[in-house]
Amino acid sequence: MIMDVRLILLFLLLLFASESLANEEIVEKDEDFSEALLLRPLPDRKVLAHFHFQSRLPPTNLHGRHHHLFPKSIFQLVQKFHLREMELSFTQGRWNYERWGGYDPIASSNAKPPGVELWAVFDVPQHQVDAHWKNLTHALSGLFCASINFLEHSTTYATPEWSFRSSGGNLKYGTLPREAVCTENLTPWLKLLPCRDKAGLSALMNRPSIYRGYYHSQRLHLMSNEFDSNGLSSGIVLDQTLTIVLQPNILGTGGVFSSGSTLQPSWSLSSLFGRKVGGRCVLSKSSNVYVQLDQNLVSELQKVGKENEGSHHDISENFWSDPSFEMSVPPDKKIREVESLDSGGSSILYEFSVENYSDSKPFDLGFRWKVPLVWSCQQAPLSVSRYLMGSGNERGSIAISLKSNRMSHRMKNVDNNAGECWLRVDLFQVVPWYVKVYYHTLKIFIDEELQSMADTVEKIRVSPSEDKGLPGVMEMTLRLPCGVRSAALTLEFDKGFLHIDEYPPDANQGFDIPSAVVVFGDFETSMHLADDDSLNKIPLLSKLRDNNRVLAYTEVLLVPLTTPDFSMPYNVITITCTVFALYFGSLLNALRRRVGEERRLLKSKASKKTSQLSLLLPKLFAKLRRKSWEPPNQSSSSSSFNYKLIVKVLLVAGLAVVWQYYSS
Amino acid sequence: MAEISEAPAPSCQNDKKSDQPSDPSSDFDPETMRRTKPGLKRLILTLSVLFSFLLGLPFLLKSVEIYRSPLPFTDIDSLSAAVESSPILFPCHFHAVFVNFPATSSSSSGNELGFSIHSRMRKLFPENETPVCGSCNNNFSVSVTLDGSTLLNDFTYDRNLENFDEIWDDHLNSVLNKDSYTVVVVNREDVEEVRAVVGKHRHAWIEGRILKEDEPELLERIAEIFVKVFVNGGKEEGSIHGEFMPVGADGRVVLSFNLLNADPRDWVYDWDFQWIEEILLAPIVETLRPLADVSVESQVLYHTPKSSFSYWDDKLTSHVFSTKDLPFFVNSNEWHLDTSTAAGGRSKILQFVVYIPSSRECPLLLQLPNEEFSPTNGFISPMWGGVVVWNPPACLNVSESTHPHRQMISPKAMKKVFEIFTGQLRQLFGLKSDSFFAGASGTSILLASERGFTEWELDVLSRQHTCFNLLQCATTLGSLSRLVQSLPRMIIMDEIGKQVKFSLEAAKLTLRNASLGIYDAASVCSRQARSLAEDAFYHPSMMSVSYYSFEHCFAVYSPFFLPVSLHVLLAVLREWKRYKQEQKKYLAWTNVKI
């Protein structure tokens, strides 16, 4: 009987599953595009704006290779290089993990290292991966007007195996920390959107205002399983995000409150971007603006709300207001995070649909604080920083320090057996070959005490650098006790010498060591939104709901290397040649010199007259040597001639030395 | 140095004194004479130093020599001379078949008829000027079959059939020899007017009541069809020249079709390109295969206004865009007609654009200079592609909804647009798109192929293409050889040498194939020759600027060689001078002694 029930249940389940699959297929039959913008006030008086655009493409074998929304160039890229997944980000500025948060979905997936970061997973046999990567870098560099082609050389990219993300060896990772990011990279990125910046939310991207921000990261993420052998392909998903941190211009209302704390600045779309939204992009499936108030802020608000209970709670004609803030447009929907056990509070999302706005009636959201509030963002379990130690041009060491944020995160998936609690941290570090790291010098300090490797390192993989061939790669899983206050890693290195051709144009600026990636493997961050179908349809929300690994990038290090004098080769050539020429000349002269003849000549000359001038110098010289000067007699004339010559040469040399000394 | 150089001249005076202080001879003048032979030791020494330097020089030059793969300069020159002096001409065969002519009615025998057609054709070829490259050479052959009634076997000759021409064309294709161009003359008593039709393959026919006295006129007409249509492709002066054939250097063409919605807020149109590609484009791509490797791609773009304005015409109730503004129609800032990864290297992209105007400029008509309206509502730009303006049917009754739905362009409209594109493609390849050919001796109907290009047109293109490729190959190789010879210190890789060699071989093969009349093989070989020549010319190592220049060499070696050579040369000069002087003195002494 039980068996029967089970069978029926199983059958029902299968039926249901197949039905839902069929539903999904119907949904995914056509390409679609959607746009969204998320705004979030940050604790340090700044505003985070996160644009998210998603283009989805149904599988090629069902839908064909002609599209009406999906960008042709990206499709061709996927087809040509057999990409399974790719992420390219252009970033300027550094994400401030302490102030802007390190433990929310946006920070974990949109905080990127400065410059260009590119990683790609290829769906080709192992031996072809390198060739595909090289071609891909060239194609992307043409597509995005950037020097991504510098990632072509094998010294610039690495193959992380498990620390960055797990893949079967087909993942390549490379960064260009010094790439400058500007409009020439944004324009081709916008070209991939069907409406570009002509309509919809992307119309807000006024170049002067978005590049004025404190952080600017433009990202392109591509997922495809076109080449899966099992044929169960779900097409290509292209996510384009632009994350910026802006400082709102202080609008008039900012005043000092009685408590002494200042009011957070008020802002509106037009004050942040200098533009308003003139309706949605007609091609997008959904076009929404969200305002997010994060957990800690919400709990602050609740406190304020309780204090002010009973006071007026009106919705005036222009403003939708809450006790502590007001918004110029009433939100269409308020999405509250489902309270979950392991988080202290729940964040709130206000949804505004841009659907019903147009050029004549633009959408301009204003946000105004009424009460001064102080809150902090959620932090990652450990905050990471990396710095250089040592001085001089010979050697130094890299230190990575991890500091506990003393947060109340309940650690999920943590080893809890035998009463012990461990915190796993994955570290991925690529070091260029000219920084020769001695991996045996790795020292790990926990709470300022030296620890043995066996106790703390769970897994380590080191691939040493090869001169002019491969960069050094270190992947490591650290196991730290939960109560750790601070941990530090040090690695010593020697600075290598480069060939004169290998120096970049501005060699004296120093050389960059790309950011290390620190992954907190035990933690996953996501927003706990209610399992609502309408929310699923919005890609931004489903991205926020997905479990993201918590990761952090460290600073880029600048290592000064010994730089040669670049005119040196020519100087060397010149001075060597001069020495050789002098040698040859004097040798030749010595060979054809007739000593006897010269002697006779001088004798006759001396017999004629001894010029006063020629006598002056030896006189002076003699005086200097405090010897009585005797006029040259005939017998010693040849020796005095040589003597004179030496004096002349010395004089000239002395003058040269003096001149050199004073001129420099 | 200075002290030493002063030495020789005045030294002579005292020299002798010390040498011969006690010489009793009274006529010895120590100023001008000496008793001993001057020594050669120092002269030989300095000379040996100089010679060892001179001997070392070739070794030095050898050591700083750079690698230059030997290029066959003479072969290149002879190829360009051969290509430039005489254009490539192909052998052609012509065949005339007379059907239903009573044996008695034709006054002359087949040979005579053939000869008379031949002489008429010769007149049609331009006499004094050099023949156009890629046409037929002068020793073409004309054969005549007088009784071709076997052609009518198994065929019901019924002119009243609707698609008689097509059926008859297919029938002729199945019976006739495909190697030569054929004109079939059918004498029909029952048909009054004389009608000439050029088929889709390599033949044409003339039918009607042909009287005996019309014979010269008939022969004239046959000759004209042979020369003007089959050889020259029905082209006239002013059509696009063969040199501007839109085929990339690697023999590839990418046809990029773009649907531009000028303003998607008014309406959004989409097309079923899958269907278009399979049904409408596949035959054309297949037909062009011998000429070029054609690939097709598509995209739909939005927010793409044209860059110039049109004006509203009340009478026509439409917006009018005049031809003189056409250069400003294509908006290169907003129309992102990107290159594609399929068109890597040096292949050619032809852009075809369907422009859907926004509601503010709809319907949009293109006005010709003669005030009429373009029937196709499109234009081409040579070597770039073509544009067609498609006015949506809902042009005038715009619904004021802000959220337009995606609409499909109907297959019927799409078919029409792509017929225009086919025409534009033909024009880009330098062919006309008229359905008739007006010659001096009457008009002939040209049957259009559903594949876009008829067989005889392809022959013309293929001949021209071969010729153009070979010309281009010769020019490229010529410039390469000039460049290489003008930069004697440029490194030339072995690979370039190899590419040049293969390119020359392919060019020679092309010439042989062309002289044998194998069109396809000649076309393929010429393509290969050109692409190899271009590969050699654009080889990355050739493009690098950092070749080891003479100036560089000079700058590196001069700090050594300049001072050293000064020393060595001066020493030799001085010693030589001194030796001569002393020798004179000695001679003077010997003279005195005697």
C-alpha cells in the first residue's frame, strides 16, 4: 500500500515536473530583454545605482541564428569561441567594502578589481583552450575599444582550478589593473542594448555624471550552454550591469538636527544623473526602478518609527512619506524580504514601474530624509587588505591580512562536529613572473601568533612562475577558527630584472600585482524574497535571490622595480667605442713614433728659444710641489716634454671633473 | 697626436745631422738629402693596419646583415608586364541553329552563313581599341547547324502556353550543347512578329516568320546577341566597372542584412529571416559560389534615424527625400551596422538595409532627379551595399499607443523587398536588372532567373572576376617588389617568399586555364593568386616599422669607426708622405754622389 502511494506520488511529481518544464519552454521560446535600476542609499552619504540589463536567447538549434534583440556580435563571439561562460568587467575606483557593504548580492557580484577583469570558460578540448583565449582577447579588445589583447600573452593569464570558481580546467582568468576606463568602453557596451542609451533606463547614463562617481564598474556576463553534448540547451543569457556610487548634490534641506547628527543628503534621479527617465525602452519586457533599504537601515527605521508612533502618517499629494523619509512618487509595490532565521532584519524594496511615463511626463524619483540616521552596511565575515613590506629594489614581501568584523553572522555549513567551529577562506593570487615569490616562505599568523601550515592550510596549489613564460599562481584554502580576530599571510619575493624591451612606457611608476580574490566559501548571500512568480520574471530580482558566494578583492599592489637608464645601451656603445678608438689611436701612434727624431727636434727648438708660456706651467707645478724649479736644461728636454703632456692631460681632466661636479 | 704630427716635416733637418755627423762630403746638404734608404717598417705597419681593417669590413657587414628571403623579382616583373600589356581574353564558341528553314530557302551553305556571322561579330567588337579585359578573344569560332529540326523532337511547340518561354528554355537547355553559346532561329509561318528571347542558360532564340530578304538583318541580330549579350553581359557604358567587384581579397563576401526601425516607439517590425534565408537567399548564394564564398547574417536595430531631413509634399501626402541628399541618408553614427567575426581578415561586407521610417516621416519616398519617384524606393552605394525604404502599411493611421507590439513584415512585402535587394546585388556586381535588352537591330527579352543570376551572366562575371583578380595580384606583387627593393634593410621572412612563389604559380595557372577556356578553374586560381599576394603584402612582419635601418646601424658603429678610421687613415697618409719625401732626399743624395 505504501509502495502504491509512493508510486502515485512519484507519478504526480513527474507529471507536475514535465508540465512545468513545458511551461518554461513556452516562456523561453522567444528572445527577451529587460531592464532594471536599483538605487540604494549608502551609509556614507552616497547613493549606489545599479543598472541591470538582461538579454536572453533561446537555443540556436530550435530558434535559428537570426535574432531581433540579442546583439549579433555577442552571438558570433559565443559561436566562434565556444564560450560556456564569460565575464568582462571594466572598473574604475575601488569598492569600499567597509562602508558600502561586503555581504550583499550586489557587492559580492559587482564589486570588481580596478581595471579590466576577464575570465572565460570554454567548451573546447583542453589543448585548444589557450588558442581560443588568445583569439577571444583580440576579439573583445576590438569590440570594447580596450587593450584586452594584452591578456593574450601567457604571462598575463592564469588557470585557477578551484579557488576562484570550480571548472574543469577550461577557465582562464586575467586582469589588467592599469586599464583606464572611460566612455570609449561604455559606448560599445551600450551598443549591445537594443535601445542603446536612446530610451529607457539607460537614458540616465549621462557621461559626465556617471564618470564623476566614486566607483564605476561596467560588467558583461555571458552564460551559454549551446554546446552541451546532451542537447539540453537553454540558450544564451547576457547580463550587463553598470554599478556606480554617486555623491548626491546636497539639496537645500540638509540641516543639523538637535542631536548634532546631520541629515543624510536627499537626492533625486535628476540630481544624481542630470537626466530623467522618459519612459521605458519599448523593447524591454519589464522596466522597473527599485529603491532598496538594507537590513540595518530598516531596523534603524523601525526604531525611529516606534518613537514617532502616533504622529502624523500622511500621504501628501506629491510625496509618499514614511516617518523618516519621503519619496516623490508612490511606489507601485513594496517588497519585503521574508524574515529568515539567520538574519537580523529584512530589507525592503520599493518598486516603481516606468511603464506609464513618457517624454512629456518623465519619471523623476526624489528621495528625502526627514530624520538623521546612522547605520552601517552588512560586512563580510572578514575584511581583507593586502600590502607590501620591505624596502629597496631587491626584495620585499606581500602580506595579506584578514580582520574579523565581529559580525553576528550565523555560520552556515560550518564544521560543527566535536565542538569546533572553522571558517574556510579560499585565496586566489596571481603574481607576475618578475615578482619571484618564494612560496616556501609562506607564514601564517593567527591572532598575531605564528601557526604551522598543517594546522591552518586545508588545501594549497602553487604553480611557480616561469621567467617570461608563466605567472605565479597560488590557490589556497585556509581553515581559521571561528573566533579568530585577525589572520595574516606573508610571502617573500625577489624582484626580477626585465629585459630593456619589456619595460612598459612609464616604467618608473612601478608594476602592478593584480588583486587577490578572497572567497568565503562557507557563506552565501541572497535576498530572501517571497517565492512569487511575478518576482521571478524580473531578472534583477531573481539575480538578487540567487545564492551568491561572498567574495572580496584586495587592493592592487604597486611594486617598484629597478628601472634602467633607458639610454644606457647607447651610452655603453658610445663609451666602449671611444675607449677602443683611443686605444687603437694611441697604439698606432706609439708604433710609428720616432723617439730619436723627436728628441733631436726638441733639442733644436730649445736651443732657439724657450717660450715663457711653456715654462710657466712647470714652474707652477713645481711650486705646488714645493720644489725649487730649475729651468729645463738641454739634456732633460725630452723628459720635460712628456711631463708637460701629462700635466696638460691632467689639467683638462681636472677641469672636466670640476665642470661635471658643478653642472650636476 | 698633435705633438707627433708636428714631428715629421721639420725633423728632416736634424735627422741627417745625427745620422751623418762626421760626413766629410762637402756637397751633402742635410736639408734635402740623406745617405741611407728611407725605412719601410712604419709604412708597412700602418698599411697593414689599414688593410686588416679593410679586410675586416666585409665580415662586419656580413655579421650585421639581416635575413631577406630571395624574392623572384624577375618573375613578378614579367607577370605584371604580361598582364598589363595584353588583357586576358578567353576563347569562346558560338553556335547558330536554324530550324524550319527549307533547304532551298537558305541561299548559302552553313559555312558561308557562319563566316558572315563571324565577320559581322568582328565589326561589333571595337576595332582599334584594346579589348576589355575578360571578354572573348578575337579568334572565336562560329559554327552553324542548318537543319536543327531535331530540336523540336519530343516537344510540343505551343506558343499559347502561359509559360511557354520557360518551358522552351528548359527544353533547349536539355538538348543543346552547353559548352558554346547558341542562338536558335525558329522559322514560324504562323507568327507575324519576330521575337528574340535570351534564356537563363547559355542560349537564346529568335522565332517568327523570317523571309529570305530579312536574312542579313537576322544575321546582324544573331551577331549582336552573341557579342552584346553573351560576351559583354548586356552592359552599357556607365554601369559599374568590373574592377569594383564587391568580393574581398580572400574571395569572401558577407551579406549583412539589417532591419532598421527608425523609432520603435511608433512601431516595431520584425522579419522572419530564417525563412528569407532559406527560401529567397539560398539559391543566390549557391549561384554565386564559383565567384565568391558568400555568407549571410542579419540583425534588427532600433532607434536608427536617418541623418538628413525629408520634406512633406501635400499633393502626394507623403514625405519626399530627394536624390541629391542621398549621401546623407546613411547615418553612420546611429546605424551600428557592425562588422562581424565572419568577416575577419580582408573579406568584404555588403550591407543591405531595410529602413522603416518613423511615423513623423511616413510614408517616405525617394525622388529621382527627374522629379519622378523611385519605383524601388531604394538606392545602392557601390562597394558598400544597398538601402530600401519600406513604408509600413499602417503608416497614416498611427495608433497613439505608447507600447507598440512587435509586428511581422508580411512574406509578400518581404519578397518584394528581397527582389529589390537581388536587383541591387546584381547592380553591385555590375549587371543590369532590366528585363529586356535594346540593341541596334531590335529588342530582345531577357529571361530572369529565379536564382538571381543567369548562367551566361555568371560566365561574364566569372571572366571579369578572373581578370580583375589577376590584375590585382600583379599590382600587389609589383608594389611588394618595389617596396622590398626600396627598403634594403627590411627583414623578409621565408613565409613571404613562399607566398609570393605560390601566388605566382597560381597566377600562371590562371593564365593557362584562361587560355584553355576553363572558366571555373581560372576563377578559383585567380582568387588564390590574389589572396596569396595580399597575404604576402600584408604579412605582419612587413608591417612592422622597426626594421633595422641604416641610420640605426650608423649610429651604433660610428662612435668606433669614425675615430679609429681617422687615426688609421691619417697615419697611413703621414707615413706615405714622409716616405716619399725621404725617398726624394735619398735620390738627391745618390744623384750628387754620382
